[in-house]
Amino acid sequence: MEDRLYIFDTTLRDGEQVPGCQLNTVEKIQVAKQLELLGVDVIEAGFPISSPGDFNSVIEISKAVTWPTICALTRAVEKDIDTAVEALRYAKHKRIHTGIGTSDYHIKYKFNSTHDEIIQRAVAAVKYAKKFVEDIEFYAEDAGRTDNEFLARVVEAVIKAGATVVNIPDTTGYCLPEEYGNKIRYLKEHVDGIDKAIISTHCHNDLGMATANTISGVINGARQVEVTVNGIGERAGNTSLEEIAMIIKCHKSLAVSTNINTTKIYPASRLVSSLMNMPVQPNKAIVGRNAFAHSSGIHQDGVLKNTQTYEIMDPKDVGIDENSIVLTARSGRAALKHRLQVLGIDIDGERLDKVYDAFLRLADQKKEITDDDVLMLAGADRSAGHSVKLDYLQVTSGLGVRPVASLGLNIAGELFEAAATGNGPVDAAIKALKQIIRRQMTLREFTIQAISKGSDDVGKVHMQVEYNNQIYYGFGANTDIIAASVEAYIDCINKFHH
Ligand code: KIV
Ligand code: ZN
């Protein structure tokens, strides 16, 4: 008999802490609905006290989603808990996730406190939260570097106080898989009342061990795993949902099962990548562009004879369908709407009209419109509130000529123009841009990526620009990569130019 393993998705909380990748409430709802389709058990929707945006997102996600439990994060502080309770008021199933640092680093340097006082604060927070919500998860921050004996005391005390789930985060991604697994087993064996609560893993990927640590936690008794789509998150990210779901599906010997509909994995991955403007590395397990691509002759020959020679998973099981319908200039509005729905985006009316117009313009430039193009188009109206907009761009470049760019910027309704030369067309265009926006900006990162294939493809550009000691992220997408680069730079500028 297989045990149920609960999937706790924190894409919208821990995942969303990636600098420059914040989503607005409408985008968060799209992700939450896709997570519901995927079958996650718990959606951590935000940290309500942290900002009005987070507070509002928890409210709206609670209204939009029916089946999963909606969870809100707090510190072990009464006003955080009060705010979370208020934000969760529309949730059909709700959970408060409260906690405190338990490692000596946190106790000494963050709280200037003592072990006993930390236990008192943990217990008080759980008891307080329990007055409002039945389902309480407690996190022992930096549990990965917390002494097991003390961790067991904390866990025992919070279960007694009413915690239904105990989360053991490896906050810094430090643990080795065996060490993390042993920690979970230690708690199973040494905490009185441990069977009254579910043990949860929460692993960060700083040393590339998040998935291995999570699986080691499951082998040793954890029955909830905290994950993000594409493994996104601060620094090196969190454990990736798709890796865990497919490991559980492929390895029956683990004797646990999840509620994940794995065929929804790929659409969820594309949606999150597109909305957050975070490219997925090509060799990323399960969802990377090359994850199922066999290029060596020996592999191709084997796969053609029998896919199982070199493939342990069927790409269709994760929702990759090479034969999925490709849209063209002849596709109607209904076909576009349907494709968007499959990809987790439900839009109608004026917004659909806008995306459809952009779709027709793109279909004029390239023969086949892929899912990635569609997602890019659906996110295209993010420049609506920008005060700086590109009015026109003209570039001359080639071999044996000095690249020249002239461009016009519409800044709050007024047109500004400039021209410049550079060592390439992008350099020339950015120099022209800087003549208009006279600020000390430095380009720190610049990546260009073709969305799928073909010389008529849309190029996506990601940029990081430093201004006033802060890094700003920008994104642009266009069949003209010079235009995409300028759009990305302007996207960065709009983050600080008001
Ligand atoms: O990594 C961590 O410790 C966390 C907690 C707030 C759960 O994200
Ligand atoms: Zn975390």
C-alpha cells in the first residue's frame, strides 16, 4: 500500500522571491489555477504582512482556487498571524505557516536570544494561530544546521501546541542527502507525538542537492515536500516540483504516490517561465529544451528501435507533445483562446482582442506560432503602464560599415530622438538610448535566446542593468533581436524611471 505524499507548492512565495521576477496579482492567479490543474495539495500564496501586493494576492488566489489548501506565511509574530488570517478569509481550505529560526546562527545573531526563549516563541505563535485556523504548519528555519536534539525539542513542543505539519527547512542548502534523511529519521524516532503531524521537507539548492535531499527526507518518513515549478527561488532555487513528481512516478520502490497530473507539468513550466521572464536552462531535468533530445547517432538509433533503450520517461507523460497544434495566420480567435486555455491563461474580451491582434502581426512574420510564442504574446501587455516607450528604431549595420542607430522614445507623451554609432547595432542603439535617458546605467547581463527554432523565430532578450547600486531586470521579445534588446533595456529603465 502506497503512502500519500503531499505536494506543497511555494512557487508564488519562495519562488517569487527571485529579484526582478515578481508577478502581479493577475499573473499569480494564472499560476495558481495552473497549479490546481496540476493537482498540487497546497499552494503557498504569499507572505501577507510583507506587502499590500502579497496581501491582496492571497485574497484573490483564495477566491480563484477551489480544491488546494491555500497557505500564508508568517513570522512567529501576532501581527503577521492576524494579517494572514485576514488574507485567508475567502480560502475554502486554509493553512497558516508560521515559524522561527532554530539554528545557533539564528538564535545568537538574528534574535540575540536563548534556546528556551525560542521554544516559548514558537509555541506561543502556534497556539495563537490555532485560535483562528485549524491547519497550522510550523517551520524551524535553518533546521538543516540545527542540532538534532534541540530540533526534536522544538518539534515536540509545537506539535503539542497544535501544529499539524512540521517543516524542516534546509534554508541554506547545506545538508548532504544522508545527513538530511537522518535528521528526518531522528525526528520520527525521538519526538513524542510525531505521528500527530506530517513532516515536511523544504530544501534549497545552493549545493545542487535540493532534490536529492528531498527524496532522502521522503525515504526517511517525510510525507509532504515543498517545491517550486522549474525549481525557481532565491539564489540557486528550491526543490523542483517536476523532478520530485517524476522521481515518484518512475520509482515505485519509494512506495508513495502524489496527486500530480504529470501531463500538466510542461504547460505549468512554460507558464511560470514566461510570466516570470525566467528562461529554463536547456539541460534542466524534465522540462529543459534538451531533456528528451537525443543527438548522438547511437542514442537515436536505439530510441527509434525502442524508446525504452535510452528513455526512462515518455515525454507525453510530462505534457510534451511534439504534435501539438501549431497556430498559423489562418487560425481564428477561438483557436488562440483555446490554446491559451490549455496553457493556463483564461482571457476574454478586450484583452483577448489585443493578444489576437499581436498574434496576427507575428503570424505575418513567421509561419508557425508555437506555445512559447503564444505565452510571450499573452504577457506582452506588461508594458502598458510604462512611462518610457519605444516609438521607432532604425538601425544600419553589416560588414564594412559602422553600425548606426537612431531611435525615438515616447516619455510620458513627449517624443525624444537621438542617434549614435557603436561597435555593433545593439551597442549603437543603447548609446542612442543613453543620450536621451541621461543616467549612470551599466549593462550587467545580456542574454539572447531564440524561442524555438527557425530563422524567423522570435528572440527573447533578458537584461540586467545596474543603476544607483541596484540591479533591474528587463525583458524584450521580438522577431528583430535588436528591437528585442532595446525593448529589454527600456523595460529595465521603466523599473526606476517614474
Ligand atoms: O527556506 C526557508 O527556511 C523558508 C522558510 C520561511 C519556510 O523559506
Ligand atoms: Zn525557503
